[in-house]
Amino acid sequence: MDPVKLRIAAEVDSLAGDLYGVSEFLYQNPEIGYQEFKACEFLGRFMEEHGFRAEKGVGGVQTAFLARPAHRPRGRPCVAFLAEYDALPGVGHGCGHNLIAAASVGAALALSRHLDGVQGTLALVGTPAEEGGGGKILLAEAGVFAEMDTAMMCHPGRLNRPGEEMFGRVKFKAEFFGQAAHASVSPDRGINALDALVAAYNNISMLRQQIRPDARIHGIITHGGEAPNIIPQYAAGLFYVRAATRNYRDEVFQKVQKCIEAGATAAGAGYKIEIGLPNFDPIKRNPPLERALRENMEGLGISIDPDDGRRGSSDIGNLSFYLPAIHPSVAIVDPLVPGHSRVFAEATMTPRGKDALVKAAKFLAMTGYDFLASSELRKKVQESFQEPG
Ligand SMILES: [Zn+2]
Ligand SMILES: [Zn+2]
């Protein structure tokens, strides 16, 4: 292994105790999206104590931050390590974002101490509200990444992967408007909004059989009426449409809208569809950067798992259309353990979780180093990024 990378790895080892502390603080203080005040304060202070300058509230997002090495002039190329730190209602860090933040903190600190002989610099960007809030999208739109050349983070999970596909996503509310009436005395004078919703739901269920395997539609009913003896005048549901490309996501969403319209027509009800922005894009993968990452993972003794075809969505997808981005995963649980669960949160605190944290900090820092040290890699990464996706 490159001697600088060996020194970077040793640097992460010497920081390990501090990194567990970062992960544990976040674990003990879970905050949901855009409420991560303690996390933002803690991480900003931690970085300042370790030779960085931290700016809070970047991009107009109160719980976002940007930390740069105090000793290094700003410049290009710039590697951005992303720290997520939002938790989930009810299950705390059931998505393991405490470990994501700690790994990126470790990568930023370790790399910042081994920049001699390379061009450019790095930054740690605190990106709030990944769970549905799309913090990275707001930061990208506000120009926070304008002077950065690549973005990287690592998500804990059930597999060791240098990257995987993600679904683009549209979330929306469907509302149906009918007419209330006595359900026994004058049902003929009512218009049943619940019937409209049920018909729409069934239309969507049938549509599901005719869509490609790289798409998903799922939803819940949030309003279904007030009492059995009143014809429901209002019904509503929340739905997600996901697909592996932006085009197919939008195509399926068009069809879903027809399903909803047809349900409303059948019941004689009115309807309204309200899209909950931001839409998530699928991830634009960057094979040259993933190859560099994969070599570093393997160099640390991590064996790469085959892709199991399971997909989620994340705001890193949108970001990957602004600049080359990678989103590897490290296994902290066995494949049958579900994400977004208490068990998963607890796994971040186990010896396996801690080992994954240290490894993730190492391979992120090493890949950041590759990017800064090799103009050839940067050229390939940029060429891949320019390809239509
Ligand atoms: Zn999650
Ligand atoms: Zn997550």
C-alpha cells in the first residue's frame, strides 16, 4: 500500500477513541431532520478543537455546517466528506447516521494531516435531514458544493459495497372530495370519497403488476371518513413512486395519476394531487471513483459482497448530479436485520459497528487522497460524470 495511505490509516487508528465518542454522542442525542441542533453544535465544536474552522447555518440551513482545515488555504481540487446526523422518530439512530457522521469526521481529520505533496484541500459538510428532508438538495441549490470536486460518505448497512443503485422518488398526497350524507337514510345523495380512494388504491395495486422490477409504488391511507353512518366526504392517502431512472420514475408517476383520476371518476368525487418536494433523484454512479474506493476497501481486508438488488432512495442521488459522488456501504448487521429499527441503531455501538466506523473513515480518507494525488483519476472521474445519466 502507498506509504501515505498507511500513515492515513494509522492516523485514523489514533483517532478511533474520539470517533467512537462522536458516534456515541449522536446515538445518545438523536434529533430528527432539521432539528439537529445539538449534533451541529457538537460536531462544529469538535472540528474546531481538531484544527478546523467550522461555519454553521451554511446554505441557509440552520443545522448544516461546513468545516475546513484552518491551516490549509482554500483551493481546488476539493474533496467533500459528508456527515449525516439526523435520526428517525421512535427508533433514534435506526439508520446509523451517527456512524456516518463519525466516519466522515475521521476521514476529514486524517486526510487533513497528510496533505503534504498533494494539490487541493478537503471539507467536511454537515448535511441535515437525509430522512425525507433532502438537506443535501437545499445545500446544493444554495451553492455550498460549487467549489467542491467530489463528495463522499459511507452508509452502514447489511453489505460491504463500493456503491449501489438507488431509486429516484416522488412522494405525494392524494385527496378525494365527496359529499357527506346519512349512510342509511340518504346514501343516494352522498358522494363517497373513501370509495374514490379505495378504487384508486386498487388501480395502483393492479398497475404494480405491469411495471418494471426497478420501480416501486407504496402508500398508506391517512383519512378514510369520520363515522360508519356518514358517507365520507373526505379521504386522503400518502404515496411514494420510486424508480431507478428519473425518466421511468416520472413515467410511472404519470400512470399513477391516471389511477387516481380514474378512482375519483368512478365515485364521482373530486381529487387533488400534491407533490411533496423535493423529489429524490436516483444516484449517478461514478465507476472510476468507485474502482479507486473498492481497491482501498479491499486493501483494508474488506471482502466486497455481491449486489442483492435491494434499493432505497437518498438525497445523495440529487447531489450526484451536481458533482461526482460515492455512497459505499459497510456491513454492521447480518442481511436479515431490517434497517430503520432499534436493532440497527444498537448495532452502531457494537464492536462490529465500531470496527466498521474505523474502516469507513480509513477508506474514505484514502480515496480522498487518491483523488487529490492523481490528476489522471480526477480526469477519469470528470469524464464519467459528464456522460449523460
Ligand atoms: Zn434511512
Ligand atoms: Zn440513512
